[in-house]
Amino acid sequence: MDDTYQYRCMRSGTLTKAGIHEFRCYMQALEEVRPQRLQLNTAVVPALISEAATHPRIPFEHLLQTDIILLLRPVLLDPKASIRWYARLPVRSLAYGTLDLFSRANTPKGASAIRDLFGAASARDLALKMARAFENESLTKYLQGERFHFGVNFPQLLNWEELGALLKTS
């Protein structure tokens, strides 16, 4: 995730290097103008991504999980960091339960993944990092934003009931 990518700049035609955050920009035409023009009562970008997610080896749930990882990773690595990813897919999360990565955090394979992604030595350490992240002003404001008022159950997606209980033991 810390690698750089190259893309061809539409204006100059030159190859440009950028990080993953180059892909997080807010698209006003899709996010605001199109829904108003067509009188849509849905978030357009997540709907388009959901409809396009047809590859049998990459289900929409994996895209949702990746979107949330990109959102949370900075504040899990550093509780004072700012949110740098504009997550769009949580509004489509109502059909899903706990995300795989967070439900497996207490297994050997899951422990390896959370160590690599978030620098957490264990599920309990991940829970500590999550508790600190939930106190982060940037994340708090983000989660109180309009897009999370559609019934997104963030604690369920992140397996917070089980992971938070680890903080109450020992």
C-alpha cells in the first residue's frame, strides 16, 4: 500500500507517479450532481462499483473490506493521524456481517494479516489500536458524516463486540 503507481496524466500525457491516495478523490459530478439530476435516492459511486464487481474471484465484500482497511490503516498505525481515504463502500455494507479480516483476527492466519496491515501483535493489540482510533478526532468526524447515516453498523463490520471484549480480560 505504500508503493507508488504510474498513470498517464490526461492533460499533459506524461507518466505521473502517485501513491494509493491518488485514487481516493471526491467526484462531485458522481457524488452530488448525478443523484440530484436523476432524483436518485442512493449513493451512486458505491452502486456503480457494486454493479461492476462481477469477477468471481473478487467479490464485492473484498472491495468493501479493502475500502475500510484503507480508511482505518493510518489511524490504527498512528492514533494521531488524519483520515486520508474517502471510503465510499460502507453504505453498501448492510448485506454483510463482520468483515473477514476482523472476524479472523483471533486466528493464526488472521493474526499474521493484522500484524502486516496494522502492526498489531495480537487481536488484543488490534483492539487497543481500534479503541485509540475511535478516539481520533478525524475518524470520529468522518464516522459521524452523512454517508454513515444509512444504517452502517461499523462496530459489527469490525467485530468490535468480540475484539472489544478482549480489552476487558486480563
